[in-house]
Amino acid sequence: MLKKPVIYQAQFVSLQIRQQIMDYLKTLYPIWENRFSDFKPPPQGQSQRSLLRPVYWLGNWQFACLDYYHPPKGIKNRSVEAEEFPPVIQTMVDQIENIIRQHYSEKDIPRGWSLNTLLINYYGSKIENGKKIDTARVGEHKDFEPGPVASISFGDRALFQFVRSAHKQAQSEVVLQQWLDDCSLQIFGSDKFKKDLFHRVQRVEDKRKEIFDVNTEDFETRRINFTFRYVPREHWVQFHQMPDDLKKDITPYVQKLSIHSSFFKSLIERT
């Protein structure tokens, strides 16, 4: 039986593991993605724009221009196979999965479920013409991947809110909010928090004065968030198997990633 639809555990990550994760993050080179492809015009009424922050994905990569994984219809060619989790992250994932299986009922955990997808979001300020522009926020949205979602935070704490969407109202109704602190773990699941409510990062504090050295170009990173989700393996696609038009959309990103990643370099060489 479900005990808590939302679980929060402060100081989930030890200082020793935190340092190992920071060392690993120094080997990654996050990229800036545009919301839409440069080769196809944006939908009517929308214009091309970059995401608010650099990102990196492990397990599989959901490129923004391919649109994100959204079952039941939005599953094909949405999740491109990417680098595996390093051991330090996989060990954490194993621990989190055990917590989830202890606290959620079978109906909330799909058959075959595992936390096999990781989105790394880098929060902070974009540097433009020598000036800092704070972009540390995320608008209300849903994570459509099935099953519980887990989140680990590093750096300045963030105000995370579950909201009932505004629709025609002046503003959305905040149903639950909590601060996500450095080294903390948050888990949420169940139909209410996955399907009925939206969630957002309303703001990120700027108090710790810890700026991460994590290869974020033209960006000052003060918070890093790991979001673990589940995408069935049968919905993963390999880069070389992508349709030509979609492969063209993401090739510039894969080429940029290949400069520092042997995994992505092998994808370019294969094609």
C-alpha cells in the first residue's frame, strides 16, 4: 500500500559520494539545445528558442527538437540511446529503487520498471555580453514517463511546487511545495502527482555562493539536479536507426557531444 505519494529525504547523498559525483560531472560537457529543429519551422505561433539551461542525459537522450517522451502516442523516435550510468550513480539508483518498492504499491510501479533515464539539469545564470541573466527556474509541466520519478539536488536549494494548472484562472493553485536542499532526495509517484498535478521549480536561491566547475559554457551553475525516470527499453532507439530527417535534426548535437565523449564519437563514426 502506498504510504507517501511524495518522499523527501535530506542528506541522502554523503559528502564522499557527492565529491565522486562532482568529479564525474567534470568529465561531461553539457550542451545547449534549441526547443525546435533548425531544419523545420516551429509550430504556428511559436518561435525558435533555446532551453533555459544546459543539459546532459544518461541512459537515453530525449532531444528537445524531437519532442519529449509522451506515451501512449509520443513514444517512437523520442528516446535515443545514450551513455550508461557510471557506477557511483548506478549505486544510488539501486538504493532509490529499493526505497520506491518499499513505499509504492504495485499499481504505481509498471512491470519492468527501473530508473534507467537520467536528465541532468544545470541551473544558474546565463552570461550574455558580460552580464548575468538568472534563468534558474522551470515552468509547470508533467513527467510523462511511467512510474515514480526520483530527483537528487546539489547546490543552492530550489523551491519545488506541485500545482493545479491555472487554465482560465489568473494563476495556478499551489497544492504542495517543498525546498529541495543540497544532497537531498525527492521521490513522487501515484496518479495524483504524476497525472493530475503539474510541477515546477519556482526559483533557486543564491546563498551558498558555490559555483560548480562543470563545463557549462557561458553559464554560471549554482544548482545541479538529477531527475531519474523510466523509459521502456523497447522504446529506445539507436542513433543510426533514426529516420534520416530526424537524424539530421540531432546530428549537430551528437557532433558536439562527440568532441568529448567516446560514446557519441562512435555514433558519428558509425554513420
